[in-house]
Amino acid sequence: MSRVAIVTGGTRGIGAAICKELKEAGYSVAASYAGNDDAANAFKEETGIAVYKWDVGSFDECAAGIKKVEEDLGPCEILINNAGITKDGAFHKMSVEQWQAVINTNLNGLFNMTRNVWEGMRERGFGRVVNISSINGQKGQAGQANYSASKAGDLGFTKALAQEGARKGITVNAICPGYIGTEMVRAIAQDVLDKHILPHIPVGRLGEPEEIARCVKFLVSDDAGFITGSTISPNGGQSMI
């Protein structure tokens, strides 16, 4: 029986690429999403991957959603915490709602999801958790105090939990993508990309979602069993940390 993988934010962008890569590699994949029913249904029809709707910012919704996935597919052995949002703004204008919404999804969501699969992974003696952080969690970014804080928090969470899971056969790692050619990034005006983004990427191009997905595929494999608490930074050389 193939291992079951849950990918949050799995129906669009990087998450969709991860789901497709894992399915192709033989995993049983479940993609969670928060709100875009049309995109989720189109993704399900295109790929045949099961989709489930819940808010990762709600512990109770995560518990119920994971229970449903496990009833349908089997115990979750692989968790990809990919769901994330942005609510950018200069800090002196940032509202409490902007701060809390981003922290709740991008950081609290890791607790809400991982806590609900952790005991099962411990009992079975195997687990893979991969947290999708960001280059801006490593280096910071003006106008993204909330986002950068949440993604930096993801890295601390990764390192701490890796130490707890190691003796139980659970690895916990992070990936910090740079600028990836998702729908959101490609919506940036071309002159802005050409003048302000691409010149800072030594390889001279945006990354592709599939390149992040291949990093995930490696980290969840048996071949990566000695790698835990680590961060992979596929960013084209933009930030070398």
C-alpha cells in the first residue's frame, strides 16, 4: 500500500506541483484547500487527486479534515505544510487583522496540521514533515513584517520538532523557495520583474514550481532518512544562507 501524503494549499501553484510530483512517484495524495472551489474542482478533474476543504488556521477543522483523509486513504505518513497567505503593507500602516491572519495561517497552521498527525507518526515509527517556508523568512523583506515573521517561525518550528521526531523515525525539514513562477508572481508587471527582481537572481530567471516539488519528493523519500532539521534554499542564488 502506498504511503499517504497530505499537501496543504495543494490545488494551486507550488502545492499543485508537489501533489502531481508525489502522485507520479507512487504516493496516495490528498490536497487541502481553503476557499477556491472552482480551482480545486478543476485540479481534481485534471489530476484525479482527492481534494478536501478546510482552514489550516483552525485546529478543529484540521483535526476533522485529517480524520476524513485517513478514513478515505489511510494513515497520514507524509505532511507537506505548504498553505500560506500574504497581506503585505508597511509596518506603520499594518493592521492587527493583517498581522494575525498571516501568522494564523502561515505559522499556527503548522501546529494545527502537524499536531494532528504527530502521534500517529510516532506510533508507527515513521513520518515525513516538510514545511514550505520562504526566502523572506531567511532574509526578511520590507512590507512583509508579518509574512517574514511567520516564515522565520516556520524554520524554528522545523528545527525544534526535528529533534523530537528523530528517535521515532520522523524527519522534519524546510524548503525556502525564492521567486517562483506561480500565477501570483507571473502577474507582476514584466518591467518590474526585469528591473527589480530578476537582476537579483544570479541564475537570471524565476524558479519553476516543479523544481520545488522535486525537492519535496527527495525529502520525503527513504533516501533522505538521515536528513532532518535542514533547510533547502532553491532560490537561484539570490540569498546564500
